[in-house]
Amino acid sequence: MAASVKGNSSRLSMAMERTGQWVFSQDIPTDVVVVVGEANFSLHKFMLVAKSNYIRKLIMESKEPDLTRIDLSDIPGGPEIFEKAAKFCYGVNFEITVHNVAALRCAAEYLQMTDKYCDSNLAGRTEDFLSQVALTSLSGAIVVLKSCQDLLPMAEHLRLVQRSVDVASSKACCEANFPSRSPPNWWTEELSILDIDFFGKIITAMKQRGAKALIVSSALITYTERSLRDLVRDHSGNGTKSTGSDGDSPLRIQQRELLELIVALLPSEKAALPINFLCCLLRSAIFLQASNTKCKNELEKRISAILEHVTVDDLLVLSFTYDGERLFDLESVRRIISGFAEKEKSVAVFNAGDFGEHCSTAMQRVAKTVDAYLGEIATYVDLSISKFNGIANLVPKAARKVDDDLYRAVDIYLKAHPNLDEIEREKVCSVMDPLKLSYEARVHASQNKRLPVQTVLHALYYDQLKLRSGVDDSSAAPDAVATRTQLQTDVSLIRENESLRSELMKMKLYISDIQKNNGRGTSSTPAKGEPSSKRPTFFSSVSKKLSKLNPFRHGSKDTSNIDEGAVDLSKPRRRRFSIS
């Protein structure tokens, strides 16, 4: 008889036609029915017992005098694999392939069809095929490993999984270093068909074999793009149009668990993965509402470590919904920029530098990207002043040589939020320094009606200083640090001059009082024939020496020309620079 499904004569005839002649003679009736799930196989006991020790034990140990029905529903591989095992018992030829060899090996173990019970049994045949054919190539090992997904835990017990992993990891490392065909990363596509658990085993084995981080990263990127296709499709952040309302659906739960396992497999080297891929992973974690905070934190740390390579598009991927209609998450961006700034500060302190005055090239590059990013998100009306300023202030002021990009972002924000009052506009403008604007930006700012009056005055005040100093700034960006230093020096000198002038006034009054007192008590008429010039006194010589120390003696505040007879004790009127 042929294998068949009970009660279906047409399928019985098809099975007979497919498998051929099972019984040596139609004159010998079948004496046992083997049930495998919904399929029933009418077979002969003596043919099965000759190869299967498990069936022999069932018949021998049965309490029924004549066992006519055997249930093997839990056999690995199900009805199709049992059909091939039965063919083997009957001596009918069938093909062993990389797709069915693992299931046949497990079925042979289940039925105890080993060489210990019968020479050249099914277990020995499948082992020969595994060692000589299936596990000699990467593709074969991957197919065998994939077929083991439905054969656990027996496949683990028979070491089919471990053997396949060893072969696959070894072949993958060889292909990565010495490609045998084109394209060179074809092996990553082979690995991507596996379940995440088996894929993780291969990645772990490759790391143990000393595979470089870039090789492991290549496999992870390909696997992620295939398994989370609608989330990280093209590294642009474009993908599913869902806003996350179905976050508890079975699909989203499965994707969330998959993402967390992928993140756990990332190589320890921070710069091993491209930053746009990491941003897509983090965006997916935000969208899927990853419950494992360790997953998001790990991605944020990795992005922060290589933030100097970030682009505006990468930061926008983290900030918007997949449809790009609204801002979605800014806290991750804040933490990433803050982490990078803290790292740069630690490096500067370690190198005995001043982070407040000098920033690295990487920090300057990040500052430029952040300013451009602020210009992109400033158009959204739901962006509050505190969030806008919070991101802008994460970048040290020394990292911006000029504030033109930041001024552009501020101007865009003010244009997108026209209902702000004067105080709110001053808060927005507080993130930039008018002294660090280029000439063109200052000209624009002086005519910008959206800016608060105080900011416009600052820009005009700086130009007034330039005009007074006779410096033409129309072709070069201002050196705000040098300007501010010079202003501070001027203020310091003015204060010192005022103090010196006050001391001189007091001294001249004191001298005048002494002279008056001496005039009343004694006569100072010179003798006849002597010159009429006064003899210099100690105080007058000191006064002349102090006047020579006055740094402003050639200016409008020169104290050397003060009239000794009429000393004005009133505080000099402070002058205001004109802005006309």
C-alpha cells in the first residue's frame, strides 16, 4: 500500500503513484496503521521492525495481543519525513537533500534507526550526507541551519545546530576576507534568511573567530534591512506611514523584540556602524516604543560617540514622524548632543585645555550641523522656545566662529512664530551673539523688523565701534573674541584712569591747602638778585611723575592739563556712543 490520508481515496492513489511500489507483493496484506498527524500509513510490521528499534519496542511492549495501530504524531518533520523513513525501511529510493537531511537525521534518531541496530541504517546515511555534502559550503550550512528551526530541541541535542553554526561562521569569515564570487557581500544575503536566534549564534561565532567589526556590521545591516524592511528601508527614515497607534499589535511586538536583539549583537567598536544606520535604528526604537530602555540608551551613546559624522538629514530622521508631518522626538537629539559635548569637554580637561575658549574641529563641525538642524525644525509651530533654546545652548559658544547659521535659524523661528511678544523674541535671540555675526548678517539684522530692538542695537553698536576704530569689516568676518578682549581692556584702562585722576585731585587739594597755610605763617619773597622761579616741592614732582603714567594723557581724559587752581570734583559725564 502507499501512504495516504485517511478517508481520501484520491490522495491515496496520488501517494501510491508518487512513492511507487512499497510492498513486495500485493498478496501480503498490511497489518499495522501508522498515524502521523492527519495522515495514516498502512504498512507491514516486519518491514518497519527490521530498521526501527523504536517501533520494535512498541510492538514488543504493547499490552495488546496484536497491535494494529501506532501513533507517531510527534515524529520530527511530520508526515512527509515519516514517508521517506518508511520508504527507507522498504528499500525504496528517495532523494536526500540539504533541505530534508536535518529532519531525516532527527527522524532517524526518534525511530532509533541507527547503525547500532542495523548496518547502513538511516542515521548513518544522513550523517554521511551532512559531512560530505551539506556542511561543506556556506549555503548548505545555512539551509540546514534554517531547517533546524522546526526541529528543536532534538536538533540541538544531535549538535546539528552547533555544527552548522561552526561551518557557516567559518565560511562567512573566509568569504568576507577573500570573496569567491560577486558581489563580495553575497554571504550577508545568505545569512539574512535565518531566524534571529540562529543568526545571533553565527554572529557570536564570527566574533570569537576574530572577525573585524566592519565585517560583522555588514552582516547586521543586511539582516536588519531585510527583517525590518518597512522601518529602515533606505536609511532615510521613510517607511511605514503608521503613527504608532498599533504599537501593541503582534507585528509591532515582534519587530520590537527583533530590534532589541539586533542592538544587543552590535559590535563593541563605536565607529563600526555608519551613523545614518544607527539613526534609523534609534528612530525605529522610538517608533516601536521599545520598552527596553537599554536599547535606546545604547543607540544614543553610539550616535553621540561619532556625532561629528552626523548630517542634518540624520538628525531629522530622529525628530519627525515617518510621514514627516510633525515633530516626534527631540529628547533623544538633546541627549545625543549633550553626550558629545560632555565627551569633548572631558577630552579638553584631560589635555589641560580650556573648553570655554577653544573647541576641537569635531565640535565646530557638530555646531554647524546643529545650527542647520535648528533652521529646519524652526518652521514647526509646535516647537517651543525652551526646546529651541535648549538645543542651541547645548553647543559651546566657542564652537561657533560666526553665528550666521544660528541667526538664520533664529530668524526662521521668529518668522514661523509671529505672535511672540518682545520679551519672548529676546529669549529666542539670546542664544546668539550679535558680535559674532558677519558684516552681511549684521546689515541684515539691522534692517530685520522681526528682531527685538535690543538685538538690533547690539549689531549697530558693533558697527559703530568698527567705524570709530577705522577698521573696514565689509570683507571679513569679525573676530568677536579679539573685539571683546579689546573692549574689556579699554574698560579696564578707563577705570584705572578714573582712579588715578581721583588720587591726583586729592593730592592737588592737599598741596593747595599746605601752600595756603605756609603763605599765612611765613614770607616766601625771594632775595634781591635771585631768580623768581619756584623751587620744586616733593609733592609737585610726584604729581608730575604720576601724570606721566596716565595712559590717556594725550586723549580727552588727559589729567596732565588739569588746572591746579580750579579742580572740578564732580564725576565726569559719561558719554554714549551715537548710533546715528
